[in-house]
Amino acid sequence: MGKGRVEAFSDGVIAIIITIMVLELKVPHGAEFSALAPLWPTFLSYVLSFIYVGIYWNNLHNMFHTVQRVDGRVLWANLHLLFWLSLMPVTTAFMGENHFAPVPVAVYGVLALCAAAYFILVVMLHRLHGNDTAFARAVGADRKEKISVVLYIAAIPLTFVNQWISVALYVLVAMIWFVPDRRFERQIEK
Amino acid sequence: MGKGRVEAFSDGVIAIIITIMVLELKVPHGAEFSALAPLWPTFLSYVLSFIYVGIYWNNLHNMFHTVQRVDGRVLWANLHLLFWLSLMPVTTAFMGENHFAPVPVAVYGVLALCAAAYFILVVMLHRLHGNDTAFARAVGADRKEKISVVLYIAAIPLTFVNQWISVALYVLVAMIWFVPDRRFERQIEK
Amino acid sequence: MGKGRVEAFSDGVIAIIITIMVLELKVPHGAEFSALAPLWPTFLSYVLSFIYVGIYWNNLHNMFHTVQRVDGRVLWANLHLLFWLSLMPVTTAFMGENHFAPVPVAVYGVLALCAAAYFILVVMLHRLHGNDTAFARAVGADRKEKISVVLYIAAIPLTFVNQWISVALYVLVAMIWFVPDRRFERQIEK
Amino acid sequence: MGKGRVEAFSDGVIAIIITIMVLELKVPHGAEFSALAPLWPTFLSYVLSFIYVGIYWNNLHNMFHTVQRVDGRVLWANLHLLFWLSLMPVTTAFMGENHFAPVPVAVYGVLALCAAAYFILVVMLHRLHGNDTAFARAVGADRKEKISVVLYIAAIPLTFVNQWISVALYVLVAMIWFVPDRRFERQIEK
């Protein structure tokens, strides 16, 4: 089975997710600069989520470069990842509209489930391709995923100590991933 | 006529359908965990519909693999399927917002019309390709479609006995289809 | 310049237009069948517009089959068509929510501008390809476009006599076009 | 790394941006022509933004024609451009709903940031391709970008003198760019 349509469909879904998030930036009431002030938490949470969705797109883009084929399991693992990503607009708005209150910041930790879903997708692809393939060599060490999941899971309870610790952890993970997943880039270059 | 653009257009429409459903998950009012509680029926109906739309996408993806060409009839049969699928976000929200009340659960049985539209599309493609082609051999027995339509049609009146019977039937059909349509996969492997 | 991305972009925009129209079908208040009754005008106008957008997509799909290349003028003529098509969700909802009142039915005649934009696109492509090409032979007689524009323009004032005359004319034009533009199909077959 | 998916993803995002802007054209209340009157500022701002997003799509379309490859930096520069473009629906609605009041017109000057992001993308692609390539020759003189940024930046404070000066400047820049970026067209023809 070819990977072309899986890429196209995922690109479509991610393009929509990243764009409809902006619909939560409600048009301000009033035509003064002061009308913009209440928007900053929504705007900041939009920026953070835009970067996160961008990171997922970049990594999927690189990962599928070394993918040779897909099967039913991979299709569902991919849809599973898209499902959790599709919740980003809601959790983003929840966090932004409540000015980074502890519970919404904890709920934003749904990111841990996106990361887990990404990991499952990697496992399914690995199983399909076998060891000793470009894909297997590329995924080799998956420290970044493991660190991310640990940090996300830590962020969820820490929000009840102080929510800014959790926000800082989310920003930290984004920074770790900001550089696209070099493993696949390196493998492509070979 | 090539099938490429039909695939691309269908992928686009399905990607949008699957993503705008999440817009019905309204951002909760309040920043407490208790604010999330009223969301669970909407969330569950979203999960069910996400799986359904995912199933349709998977099956279309596999089916078009064995398709050689399309004509005007196929284009309209495909649009007809997309039309009924496009109603999924509304029926999903109707069911979720009313906490799986009998009438909305019956209306969700519009799935029967999606299944019928899928069947019409298969017939149109079969007619175009003729018997004794990879496509014809792949569709051969269409037990799953027939069982699904029967279960959907049964689910609609049964909701007035007890709506959870109908919900159970919807979940059952989803489980039947969760495995992608193996007929096409098998044909592709040959 | 290749036509691939113009097709892909147009497919994307049309896929979104056809799908967001359904957002105007608001989730009914109440969980009784009677709650669905007020939806019928919105639903009917959605069906009509879905068919119209489907017709445009089909015709563009067939037309671009015989297209060899595009230039800046074609890109803008295409965007111009997409602009008028993008107004379909609003005019559809305006007509449906007001139960086919005369003014909204007249405004729905914006379809005349979609038809005019389609005609301009054909002219731009014709100019680029020159006579004596597959494209020129395919467009040859453009009776359907001319009849459509005349009927749309007639429909606009006639709504003030009786809006159902106009609605009947819209349905009539849709029926005329329901069969995909055979000119291009015929040319493709040659 | 291939450019195909970057093009496809950007096309998807831009197609969504250009289409969801129309969601800000709220369905008028009332079924009289007078109900349409309050829509004109929203409509005019929609037309202007549709043209702007169309210009960006056209220029990206032409630019990527001479692009040979992309890397991580280009992916992020492209996402950065898409981020600022994604704010167009909000700033458009803000300007339209407030009838081109000075502050919203100034905020619409976020266009300066889109232009800057476009410039950064050109720089990243230039660095990747090196001088003495089709891409480098195509971008050669970048007078249009520089003029645009100057005019946008001038428009922001001038809105407090008279907002129509700023609107006129936005229209002027759109007219300058209306002709697709000939540099890439010329290079493609060679």
C-alpha cells in the first residue's frame, strides 16, 4: 500500500487543525487598543499550539520520508495520532480563555497523549519495516520522545503547585523538538 | 479519466469533516475539573464519529487502490457519499448535546444512508470496471455492507425501546469495520 | 507553469466551501422530532448548494483535463471564480434561514456571478491555448453557460413576482448541469 | 528533502485561511435588502484580504517553481509565514466589523509581518540554494518586498491621521503585487 494518500490526508487534517485554532481568537469588542488587551492569553496559547502542531507536522514529514509502505495498523495508528491532535484547538482555547488557570493547564497536558500516539505510530512502522532498514536505523534511539512524555506527565500534577512551572515545561519540550527530528534528516542524507 | 483528483478531493472533504466535528466540543465555561463533566456525552459521540469517518476514509483509500478509472456517474456517487458524511458533524453534536436521547440517537442512524451511498459507489465502480477485474474480484461478497445496513436500520426504531441498544449496535458496526476492508487489501497483495 | 498546484489549491478551497456550508445547519434545540422541523428550509438550501458546488468541481475537474498550462491571468481568473463560490455558504444560509423569502432568493442569484467567473476562466484558458487545440475544440459551443447566465439573471427579478419561480429556475439550471460538461469528456476520449 | 509536501501543506493552510475568512460574513438578520447594508464594510475587508491571500498563494506558487529542495530552516520559515497569514481572518473581521476605525486599520498592518516573514523565507531559500542558481537569479532585486514593507509600516501610524490613507496604502500594495511576482515567471521561462 502506498504512503502517498496517508501523507496527503494527514497533511489535510493537520492543516485544518492548525488553522481552525485561530477561530478561537475571537474578534475583539471595541475598536480601541485596549480591546486587544484581553486577547493576550488566547494569543500566547495559540502561538504555543501553532508551534506544537508545526513540530508534529515537521516530524511526520521527515518520518514518512524513510517510510516504504503502510498497512492497516499504521493507518489506524496515524488516525489515532490525528485524533489527539484534533483536540488541540479545544485545549488551547480552554487554557487561553481561562488565563492559564491550573486545571486548563493540566488539561493541555493532553499533549502527553499526542506524544504517546506518535510513539505508537513509530512502533507500528518499525514493526512493518523490520530492523535493519533505513526507518529502523532512523528511529534507533528515541530519547526525545521518552523525555517529552516524562516532562508532560510531570507537568500535569505540577500545575497545582504553580501552573507556570507546567507552562515552562511545555515551552521546554517545544524547544527540544523545535529542531526537526534530525534522526530522519540524517538518514535521508545517507 | 484519472482517479487522482477524485481521491484528493475526497481526502480533502473527509479531512475537513473529521476535523470540524471537534468544533462541537465547546470550550467549557469555568476552569475547574467539574466544568469538563458536562462534555462527556459530546466527547463520546465525537470519538464514535471520528472512528466512523476514519473507517470510511480507510475503506475509500483501499477501494480506490484497485480502481482503474472513473466517470461522471462515479464522481456523483462519490459526491453523494460525501454529502451524507458531511452531515455527521451535525448528527454527532445533536446526539452528544442531548445526552444520547432516543430521537437524536435515531437521527444518528443517518449512518444507514452513508452505508447505502458507499454501496451505490461500489456498484457504479463495478459497472464501470466490469466483472473479471481486480475491482470486481475485490468486492465479490459484500456481506459487511449488507450486515451494516441491516443493523443501522434495526437501530433506528430500537432507540424507542432503549436508546442504548441502538448505541450498542452503532458501536458493533464500527467494530465490524474497524479492520479495514480486507477484500481490497487482499486483492492489492495479489 | 504546471497546472498541478492550481488543481490542488482549487480542490482544497472547494472541499472547504462544500463542507463549511454544513456548519449553517445548526444543531436543533430539543431532542424531539419536532425540533428537526424548522431545519427543513436550511437543509433544502444546503442540498441545492451542495449540488451546485459539486457541479462546479466536476466541471473544473473535467476542464483541467484538457488544459496544458496556466499563466498569471488564469491563476487570477481561477481565484476570482473561487471568490464567488466562497460566498455560497453565506447566501445559502441567508436563503435557508429566511425560508426562501424573496430578497434572499434574489441574493442567491449571486450564482450568476459564479457562472460569469467560470466563463471568464474559460476565455482566459482559451486565449492561452489558442484555437485548434483540444481545449478550444472542447469549449467550442458554450450554450450551457449562456443559458445558465440568462436563467440566473431572469431569476433575480422574478423572485419579486413569486420566489418559487426563481427557486425552480435554480433547480432547472442545476439539472441542466448535473450531467458533467460532456464537451471535455468527449475531448478526453478522443 | 522534497518540496512536494511543503507545497501541499501550504496550499492546504492557505486554502483554509482564504475560506474561513468568509465565516466572518455573518448571515444578515432580516430578509430585506436593508439587512445587507451593514455588511458592506465586512464585505470590502473580505475582498481586500481575499486578494492579499491570493497574492501570497500566487507568489509562493511561482517561487517554489524554482526551488530545488528544502531543509528544516525553510520548513520553519514557511510555517512562520503561515502563522502570520493565519491571523488575516481575525484582523480582517476586526477591521470590517468596526467600519475601518483607526485602531483596527492599524492592526491590519500585521500585513507588514506577513511581508517580513515572506522575506525571511526568501532569504532561507536563497541561503540553501546559493548564488548562481535559478532561484538566486529570480530573487535578485527585491524592490517589491522592500517597498511593501515600507508602505505597510507607514500605514500603521498614518491611520491616526486618517484611516483612509492607510486603507489606500493597503490597496496600493495589493495593486503592486496583483501582477504575480514576474521574477520567478521570467526565470521559469528561461
